[in-house]
Amino acid sequence: MSAATTSQHKGSVNYLNCDYSLKSWLTTLDHKRIGLLYLIAILIFFLIGGSMALMIRYELLTPEGDFLMSDTYNKTFTMHGVALIFFFLIPSIPAVLGNFLLPLMLGAKDVAFPRLNLLSWYVFMAGATLGTIALVAGGVDTGWTFYTPLSSTFAHGAVVLAVSAAFVAGFSSIMTGVNFIVTIHMMRAPGLTWSRLPLFVWAHYATSLIQVLGTPVIAITLFLVGVERAIGIGIFDPKLGGDPVLFQHLFWFYSHPAVYIMILPGMGVISEVIACFARRRIFGYDFVAYSSLAIAVLGFFVWGHHMFVSGQSMYAGMVFSVITFLVAIPSAVKIFNWTATLYKGSIHLTAPMLFALSFMGLFTIGGLTGLFLASMAVDIHLHDTYFVVAHFHYVMVGGQIIAFLAGLHFWWPKMTGRMYPEGLGKLSALVTFIGFNLTFMPQFILGYMGMPRRYHSYPEEWQVLHVLSSAGASVLAAGFLLTIGYLIWSLWYGEKASANPWGAKGLEWQVPSPPPTENFEGKPIVKEEAYHYSPELHEEEKEYEHV
Amino acid sequence: MNGIPFFPEQASKAAHEVDLIYYLLTALTIFFSLAVFAGVLYFVIKYRAGSKVDRHHPPSHNMKLELAWSVIPLFMSLAVFGWSAKLFVEMQKPIPSRDALEVIVIGKQWMWHLQHPTGQRENNTLHIPVGRPVKLTMISQDVLHSFYIPAFRIKMDVIPGRYTTMWFEATKTGTYHLFCAEFCGTKHAEMIGSVVVLTPEEYEQWLKDNQWGMQSQQRIETMAEQGAKLFTRLGCNGCHAPGSEGGPPLAGMYGTQRALTDGRFVTADDNYIRDSILEPQKMVLSGYEDKFMPTSPGIEEQQILQLIAYIRSLKEMPAAAAPINRNEAEG
């Protein structure tokens, strides 16, 4: 991989300007365009889910219910969860950055099945439409977890529509997973062996395995909820001869691994960003690569840790508890290895790097607080409290969304051909870090005090902590809005980006920004390992304007 | 920092040790977070671009170091797991005590209904004596609920169709929060109440104050007495009365192993009796294949619990009244 600045075609035809018609976008088979289609779709759901979060935090400013009460509040947090989990977090990095980057990183023209890729977007949009109809048709008040028999028999919202939405969206996830697995196996450029793959690719490989193996289970489960609700076949409701706890087993069999669907791609992004801005090969590449697979495999055997107080056998609980402690180890390994990557590096604190460092801090706290919940005796107290809410958001927002932002900034020049404003990028990294901690740190304390989740009113003595959390939420929201604002601004007014503004390694930086539709002229040949950076040489060169 | 509370009160036997594990985990979290933070900060400053430091031969990996930071946290994790699992088992296991207070809990959208063995009922408030083990036998009439007392560090889901149990022993008098922790629909946030821990004398007094029926001047009946009446009213005594040949005798059978026609052995516990009342054909006792037991349509959860209380009380009846119990002979 030689320095990339040579292949810069200013004003030439690229995947964005080759055809401006709406039809060309809606019928595109180009993985890069499909990635952008996903980006627009999930941004809408981010804004919907995010504004619901703000409404929740606004209600919780006072101990009494006064802004959103009972059913309205319940519907708000349900749609907050459904929108952000099924229609934002799960597709975020794989469907946007993964779609855009995997073929580029592999030196391929496209993914293995371009038509399937476009179909996956349409299926996703069909699910998203169902979800939106469910929201408009009166909403759902079951929580995103759809626990039975509340969801299947008692709730009075548009439950069937909502589970159908998640059901349909699941197929899009499966299609993307299959596509990525085949692409990674079959489409690698000559010389790009498994041990030379960027860790972003490894992370997506592990993610795809979970998507393909886990998603069918949630599809079946949600289908059964719909069947019980619509035609009264007894599966989960004891009154109809069913078992309510069975639902929890089936639900978490997918939904715990789904947490890794959400976080593993984020870890892939962090590896790329840290390697680039430390000018170092990731320390212990093998450990980091295999830890993704370890997480994917172990992640399938921990679902029962959501059920320590569900009436599940005590001995089953012990097995789930110990495996949960084990799954923490590969995550810890990644954090240690990223830290060690900084050693003897040449570190540039660009906005993506600040987001990546922010991720490391927040994910460390998110991961370690998971051990509180893995500890059975402590979980009896913490289960279904704000401690769980805080832990989950540290991993999902502090981990995944911050990683998504790191990746979005890092590859923004490649995707759009424009630079985002660097100063505002750094400011955004700082504001989101502060706002995030202020929002969710008090929730750990609230949880240990015993504040149950999904309450719109609470005892007076907890108001100070809730006010702190709500204040943090508005700072966090300001940070996100700032980011969305300047990113959109940069589409028109941002400085034109060169092919490789960061001086990064990796095949995607050898093509122009934005890349031409066919990605590479000819077939690239890979002759060296991933992250072939050299910090001591880099210190002397200074050839890239943006680092 | 008067306005910001950090820890709930420790008011049960288990609370102290749960908190110890919590402190340990908090210390570990702070230690590792600070270690990562300090490491990142140190490297970022020392190796910032442009600084004149030695960058030659950056290590690509270091097997010993990487194994060390995999294996050491692994053992630390396993140690915490072991301690926590041990405490969990202790908290779940019945507290060995003859004078445990057994209260029943029925959860429904959106209230808690409780009944003391001596017959006193309460809604959304639970009065208990300090220093005496309490066992809650809980069931839901509709959706999932979860009985949660933060000051005791305990919580257990309350499920429709099956009893779950919970043990604790309060160590401090006072009034504590009671929450429903499992989302249960519209008024989930209002399914709250309090647990009032009294001294043993106060508790006796409370029982006395509440021993009169609502309207009548009659003393309320204990759960077992109520169950006995039901037993007759529903016609159970036709076959299950001492000496009757129709159905298996019930005296002394609680807690024994029962041999079923399909070859299984089950313990005659609360769930077994409940299932046998609601679905008599589900677990047929060996030797009763040709007998038919009718169900009692419309029977309420509360009534089933009263019948169970009655059947359990039969254990203490004089043995002469009961015929030889073949199952006890087996077990």
C-alpha cells in the first residue's frame, strides 16, 4: 500500500455525482449509496428516539407525574427503546459504515450480493414504516422487551404492529449478515489474508455471525407473541396454558447477543481510529481479532443473567453468571490492547481520536458495571433499577453511539468528499462526553438507592439526582445536535477532502474521496499487514495536511 | 451534600454482605477506570505528535503481558462470582427456623394484596416483626410483577400460574419502600407501598388490632381455618376426608415425595398442590389412575392459598385420625 495522494481526481466522476436522479438512488446496487440510504433512515429514527429520551428526562425533573403520565409515559419509553435499538443501534455501524467500507477495505468492487443488499434496505424501510404506523396508531406500552403476558394479552397498544416492525427489520439484519460473511470469505483482494484484515472487518465478521444465528430466534419469538395476541393460541400466557418465563428465555437468547451486534462493530471502528492516529499497528492484533469471535460465541450463553429473579433455577443462574464474568474478559483485553497501542505512538488528537478515547473511558465503565449485574447476589437488588438503565446506556450510547461518531468523523471525508470542521468536531467530542456522564452517572446511584425503571413518578428524596441527570441529557442533546448540524453544513461548505487526509493505511484510503462507483481501478494487491504505520518515520514526514 | 443520598438503608440480614460485594465491585471499577484513564493520559501526553521521545521498535505484541492482563482479571472475576453466588444461595435458601412468618402475596394490576397466616389482610403495606425470618409465597393474577424492597436488597418476580418465594429477616424497625420492579402496564409506577418493620411486641399488638372482621364483630379466621371451610364447601372432603377411599389422604402428605402414574416422583409442595387443584389430571398419583377429580371453576388465587394452608395444617393433626400413608412409607 503506497501513499495514496497520487490517485486524486479532482472534479472527476464519483459514486455521488455520477447520477443525481432519485431513481438512481432508489435502484442503486452500489454498496456506498446503500450505506448512505441507511444513514438517512437511521438518522430519522435517532431523532425520534432521542426526542423521546428528552421527553422522558423532562418528565422526571419532578417527583410527581405532571408532563407525561402512565400510558403516555409508558408509550414514550417503549418507542424510545424500539426506535433506538431496532431502527438505530442495530443497523448503525454495520449497515452504514460496514456497507460503505467492507468492500473498500477488502479491495472489492462491491459486496457479494448487491441486489440482496438493496433488498435489505427496502425490508428495513418496510419494518421502519410498520414501526412508524405503530407509533401513530396509538403507540405501544409494553417496553421494548415485550414481556409476556403483558404484551400478548393485557397491553392495549398497537403491539402486533410493533412486533411486526421488529420482525420485518430482523430480516434486513439477517440479509446484511449473510452478505458480509460471504463478502469477507470470497471477495478479499489478492494477498489480503485473514491475518492481514483490518480489525473493523474482523469485528463485522463476528457481528454477522450473531446476526445470522440469533435474529431468527427473535423473529420466531415475536411472531409467537403476535399469534397469541391476535388469535389466542396459548404460548406464553398461563391462562391459555402457556409459560411467561419461556418468552424471556427466547427473547434474551437473541437480545443479549444483540447487545454484541451493537457493540462489536463499534470496537472495530475504535481499532481503526486508534491505529491511524497513534500511527501504530494495533498492539496484539491477534488477541483483539480473536476476542471479537470470543465475545460472539460466549455471548450466546449468557442470556439467563437477565433472569436471576425470574424464578429460573438457582443452578442455571450460576452457570449464566459465571459465563457472564468470562465474556467480560475479551472486552477487557481490547481496552488494554488499545491503551498499549498508544505506547511509542505518534498521537494526533483529532476529533475521531477524541471520540475514540471517550469511547475507551465510557466503555470501560459500562463494561465493569456489567459485572455488578453479573454478580447474582448484587443483581437481586439492582435488577430492573436505574443501575441497569445506566449500565446499558454506558455501553450503548457511551460505547456504540460514540464509536459511531468516531467512525463517522473518521470516514466522513471518504464518504462525502468533504472535511467536517475540526474545531467543532473536537468541541462535540468534549460536550458529548461531559453531557453523557452527567446524564448517566447519577443513574448508577439512583439504581443502588432502589429507583425502579419505567416509573414516571418517584419518592422525593431522589429528585436532586434526577435533576442532574436531566440537565446532563440536555447537554448531551446539544452535543448531538451540534454534530448533526456541522456534518450537514460540511456537505456544502466543508473543505474538499483529499483521498487520504489522515495519512491512514488501509485500502479504502487508496481510492479518491469520494470513491468512484467501481471503487478501484483494477484489482489492488495487498503486500503488507494491516496498520503498517511507522511512528518514528511519521514524525519526520509531515505530509498530510489534516493531522 | 445533604440532598444527595448515596446508599439505601441496610435493614435486612443480607443487606450488609450485598453492600460489601457492591463496595468491592465499585472499588474494582474505580481502580480499572482510573488505570485506563491514567495510562491513556500518560501516553497521549508523552507520545503526542511532535514530542521528542524514543519511538523506535514499538512492540507489535507481547504474549506474556497480554496473557497476564487476561488471566489476572479472569481470576478476580471468578473470585467475585464465587462470593456472590455463595451469598445468592444463602439468600434463596429457606432460613432454617421453626417460627418463620409465612405471608402470602398476590400481585395484580396494580396493587399488592397480602395475607398473614393468622388471617389479617393488607393492601400495599406489609407489617412484619423485626428479627424473625419472613417467607413470602407470591403469585400474580395477571401479568408479571416483581416484589422489591430496596432496604432489604431483595427482589423476586411475581409470576402468574406459579408460586415464587422469597426469604428475608428484617434487622431494623422503620418504614421502607416497597416497589413493583417488573413493568406491569399503565399504573406500574403506582404499584408501590411500604414495609413496616415493628418490634415483636408491636407486631403482636398490630395483629390484635386487626383481628376483627370488617363489618362483623367476629374474630377473623386464620388462613388454615378459611381453607378448611372451603375444603368442605367445594366438596373436597367427599374424597379426601380422613378414612375416605375416593382420593389420596392429605394429612401429612405435604413435603413428601409423591410417586406418579407416569413413573415420576415429585415433591408435594405449594406448586404441586396448586397444580393438582387446577389440573387434577396433570400429575396423577400412582394407584389413583381410575379416579376422577373434578376441577373447581372460578376458584381464586387467594382461595387456593387458603386450601394449601389447610392441607399443610393437616400435618400436625393426630396421626390416629389419618390412615396409613403409602407415600410416607415409600419416602
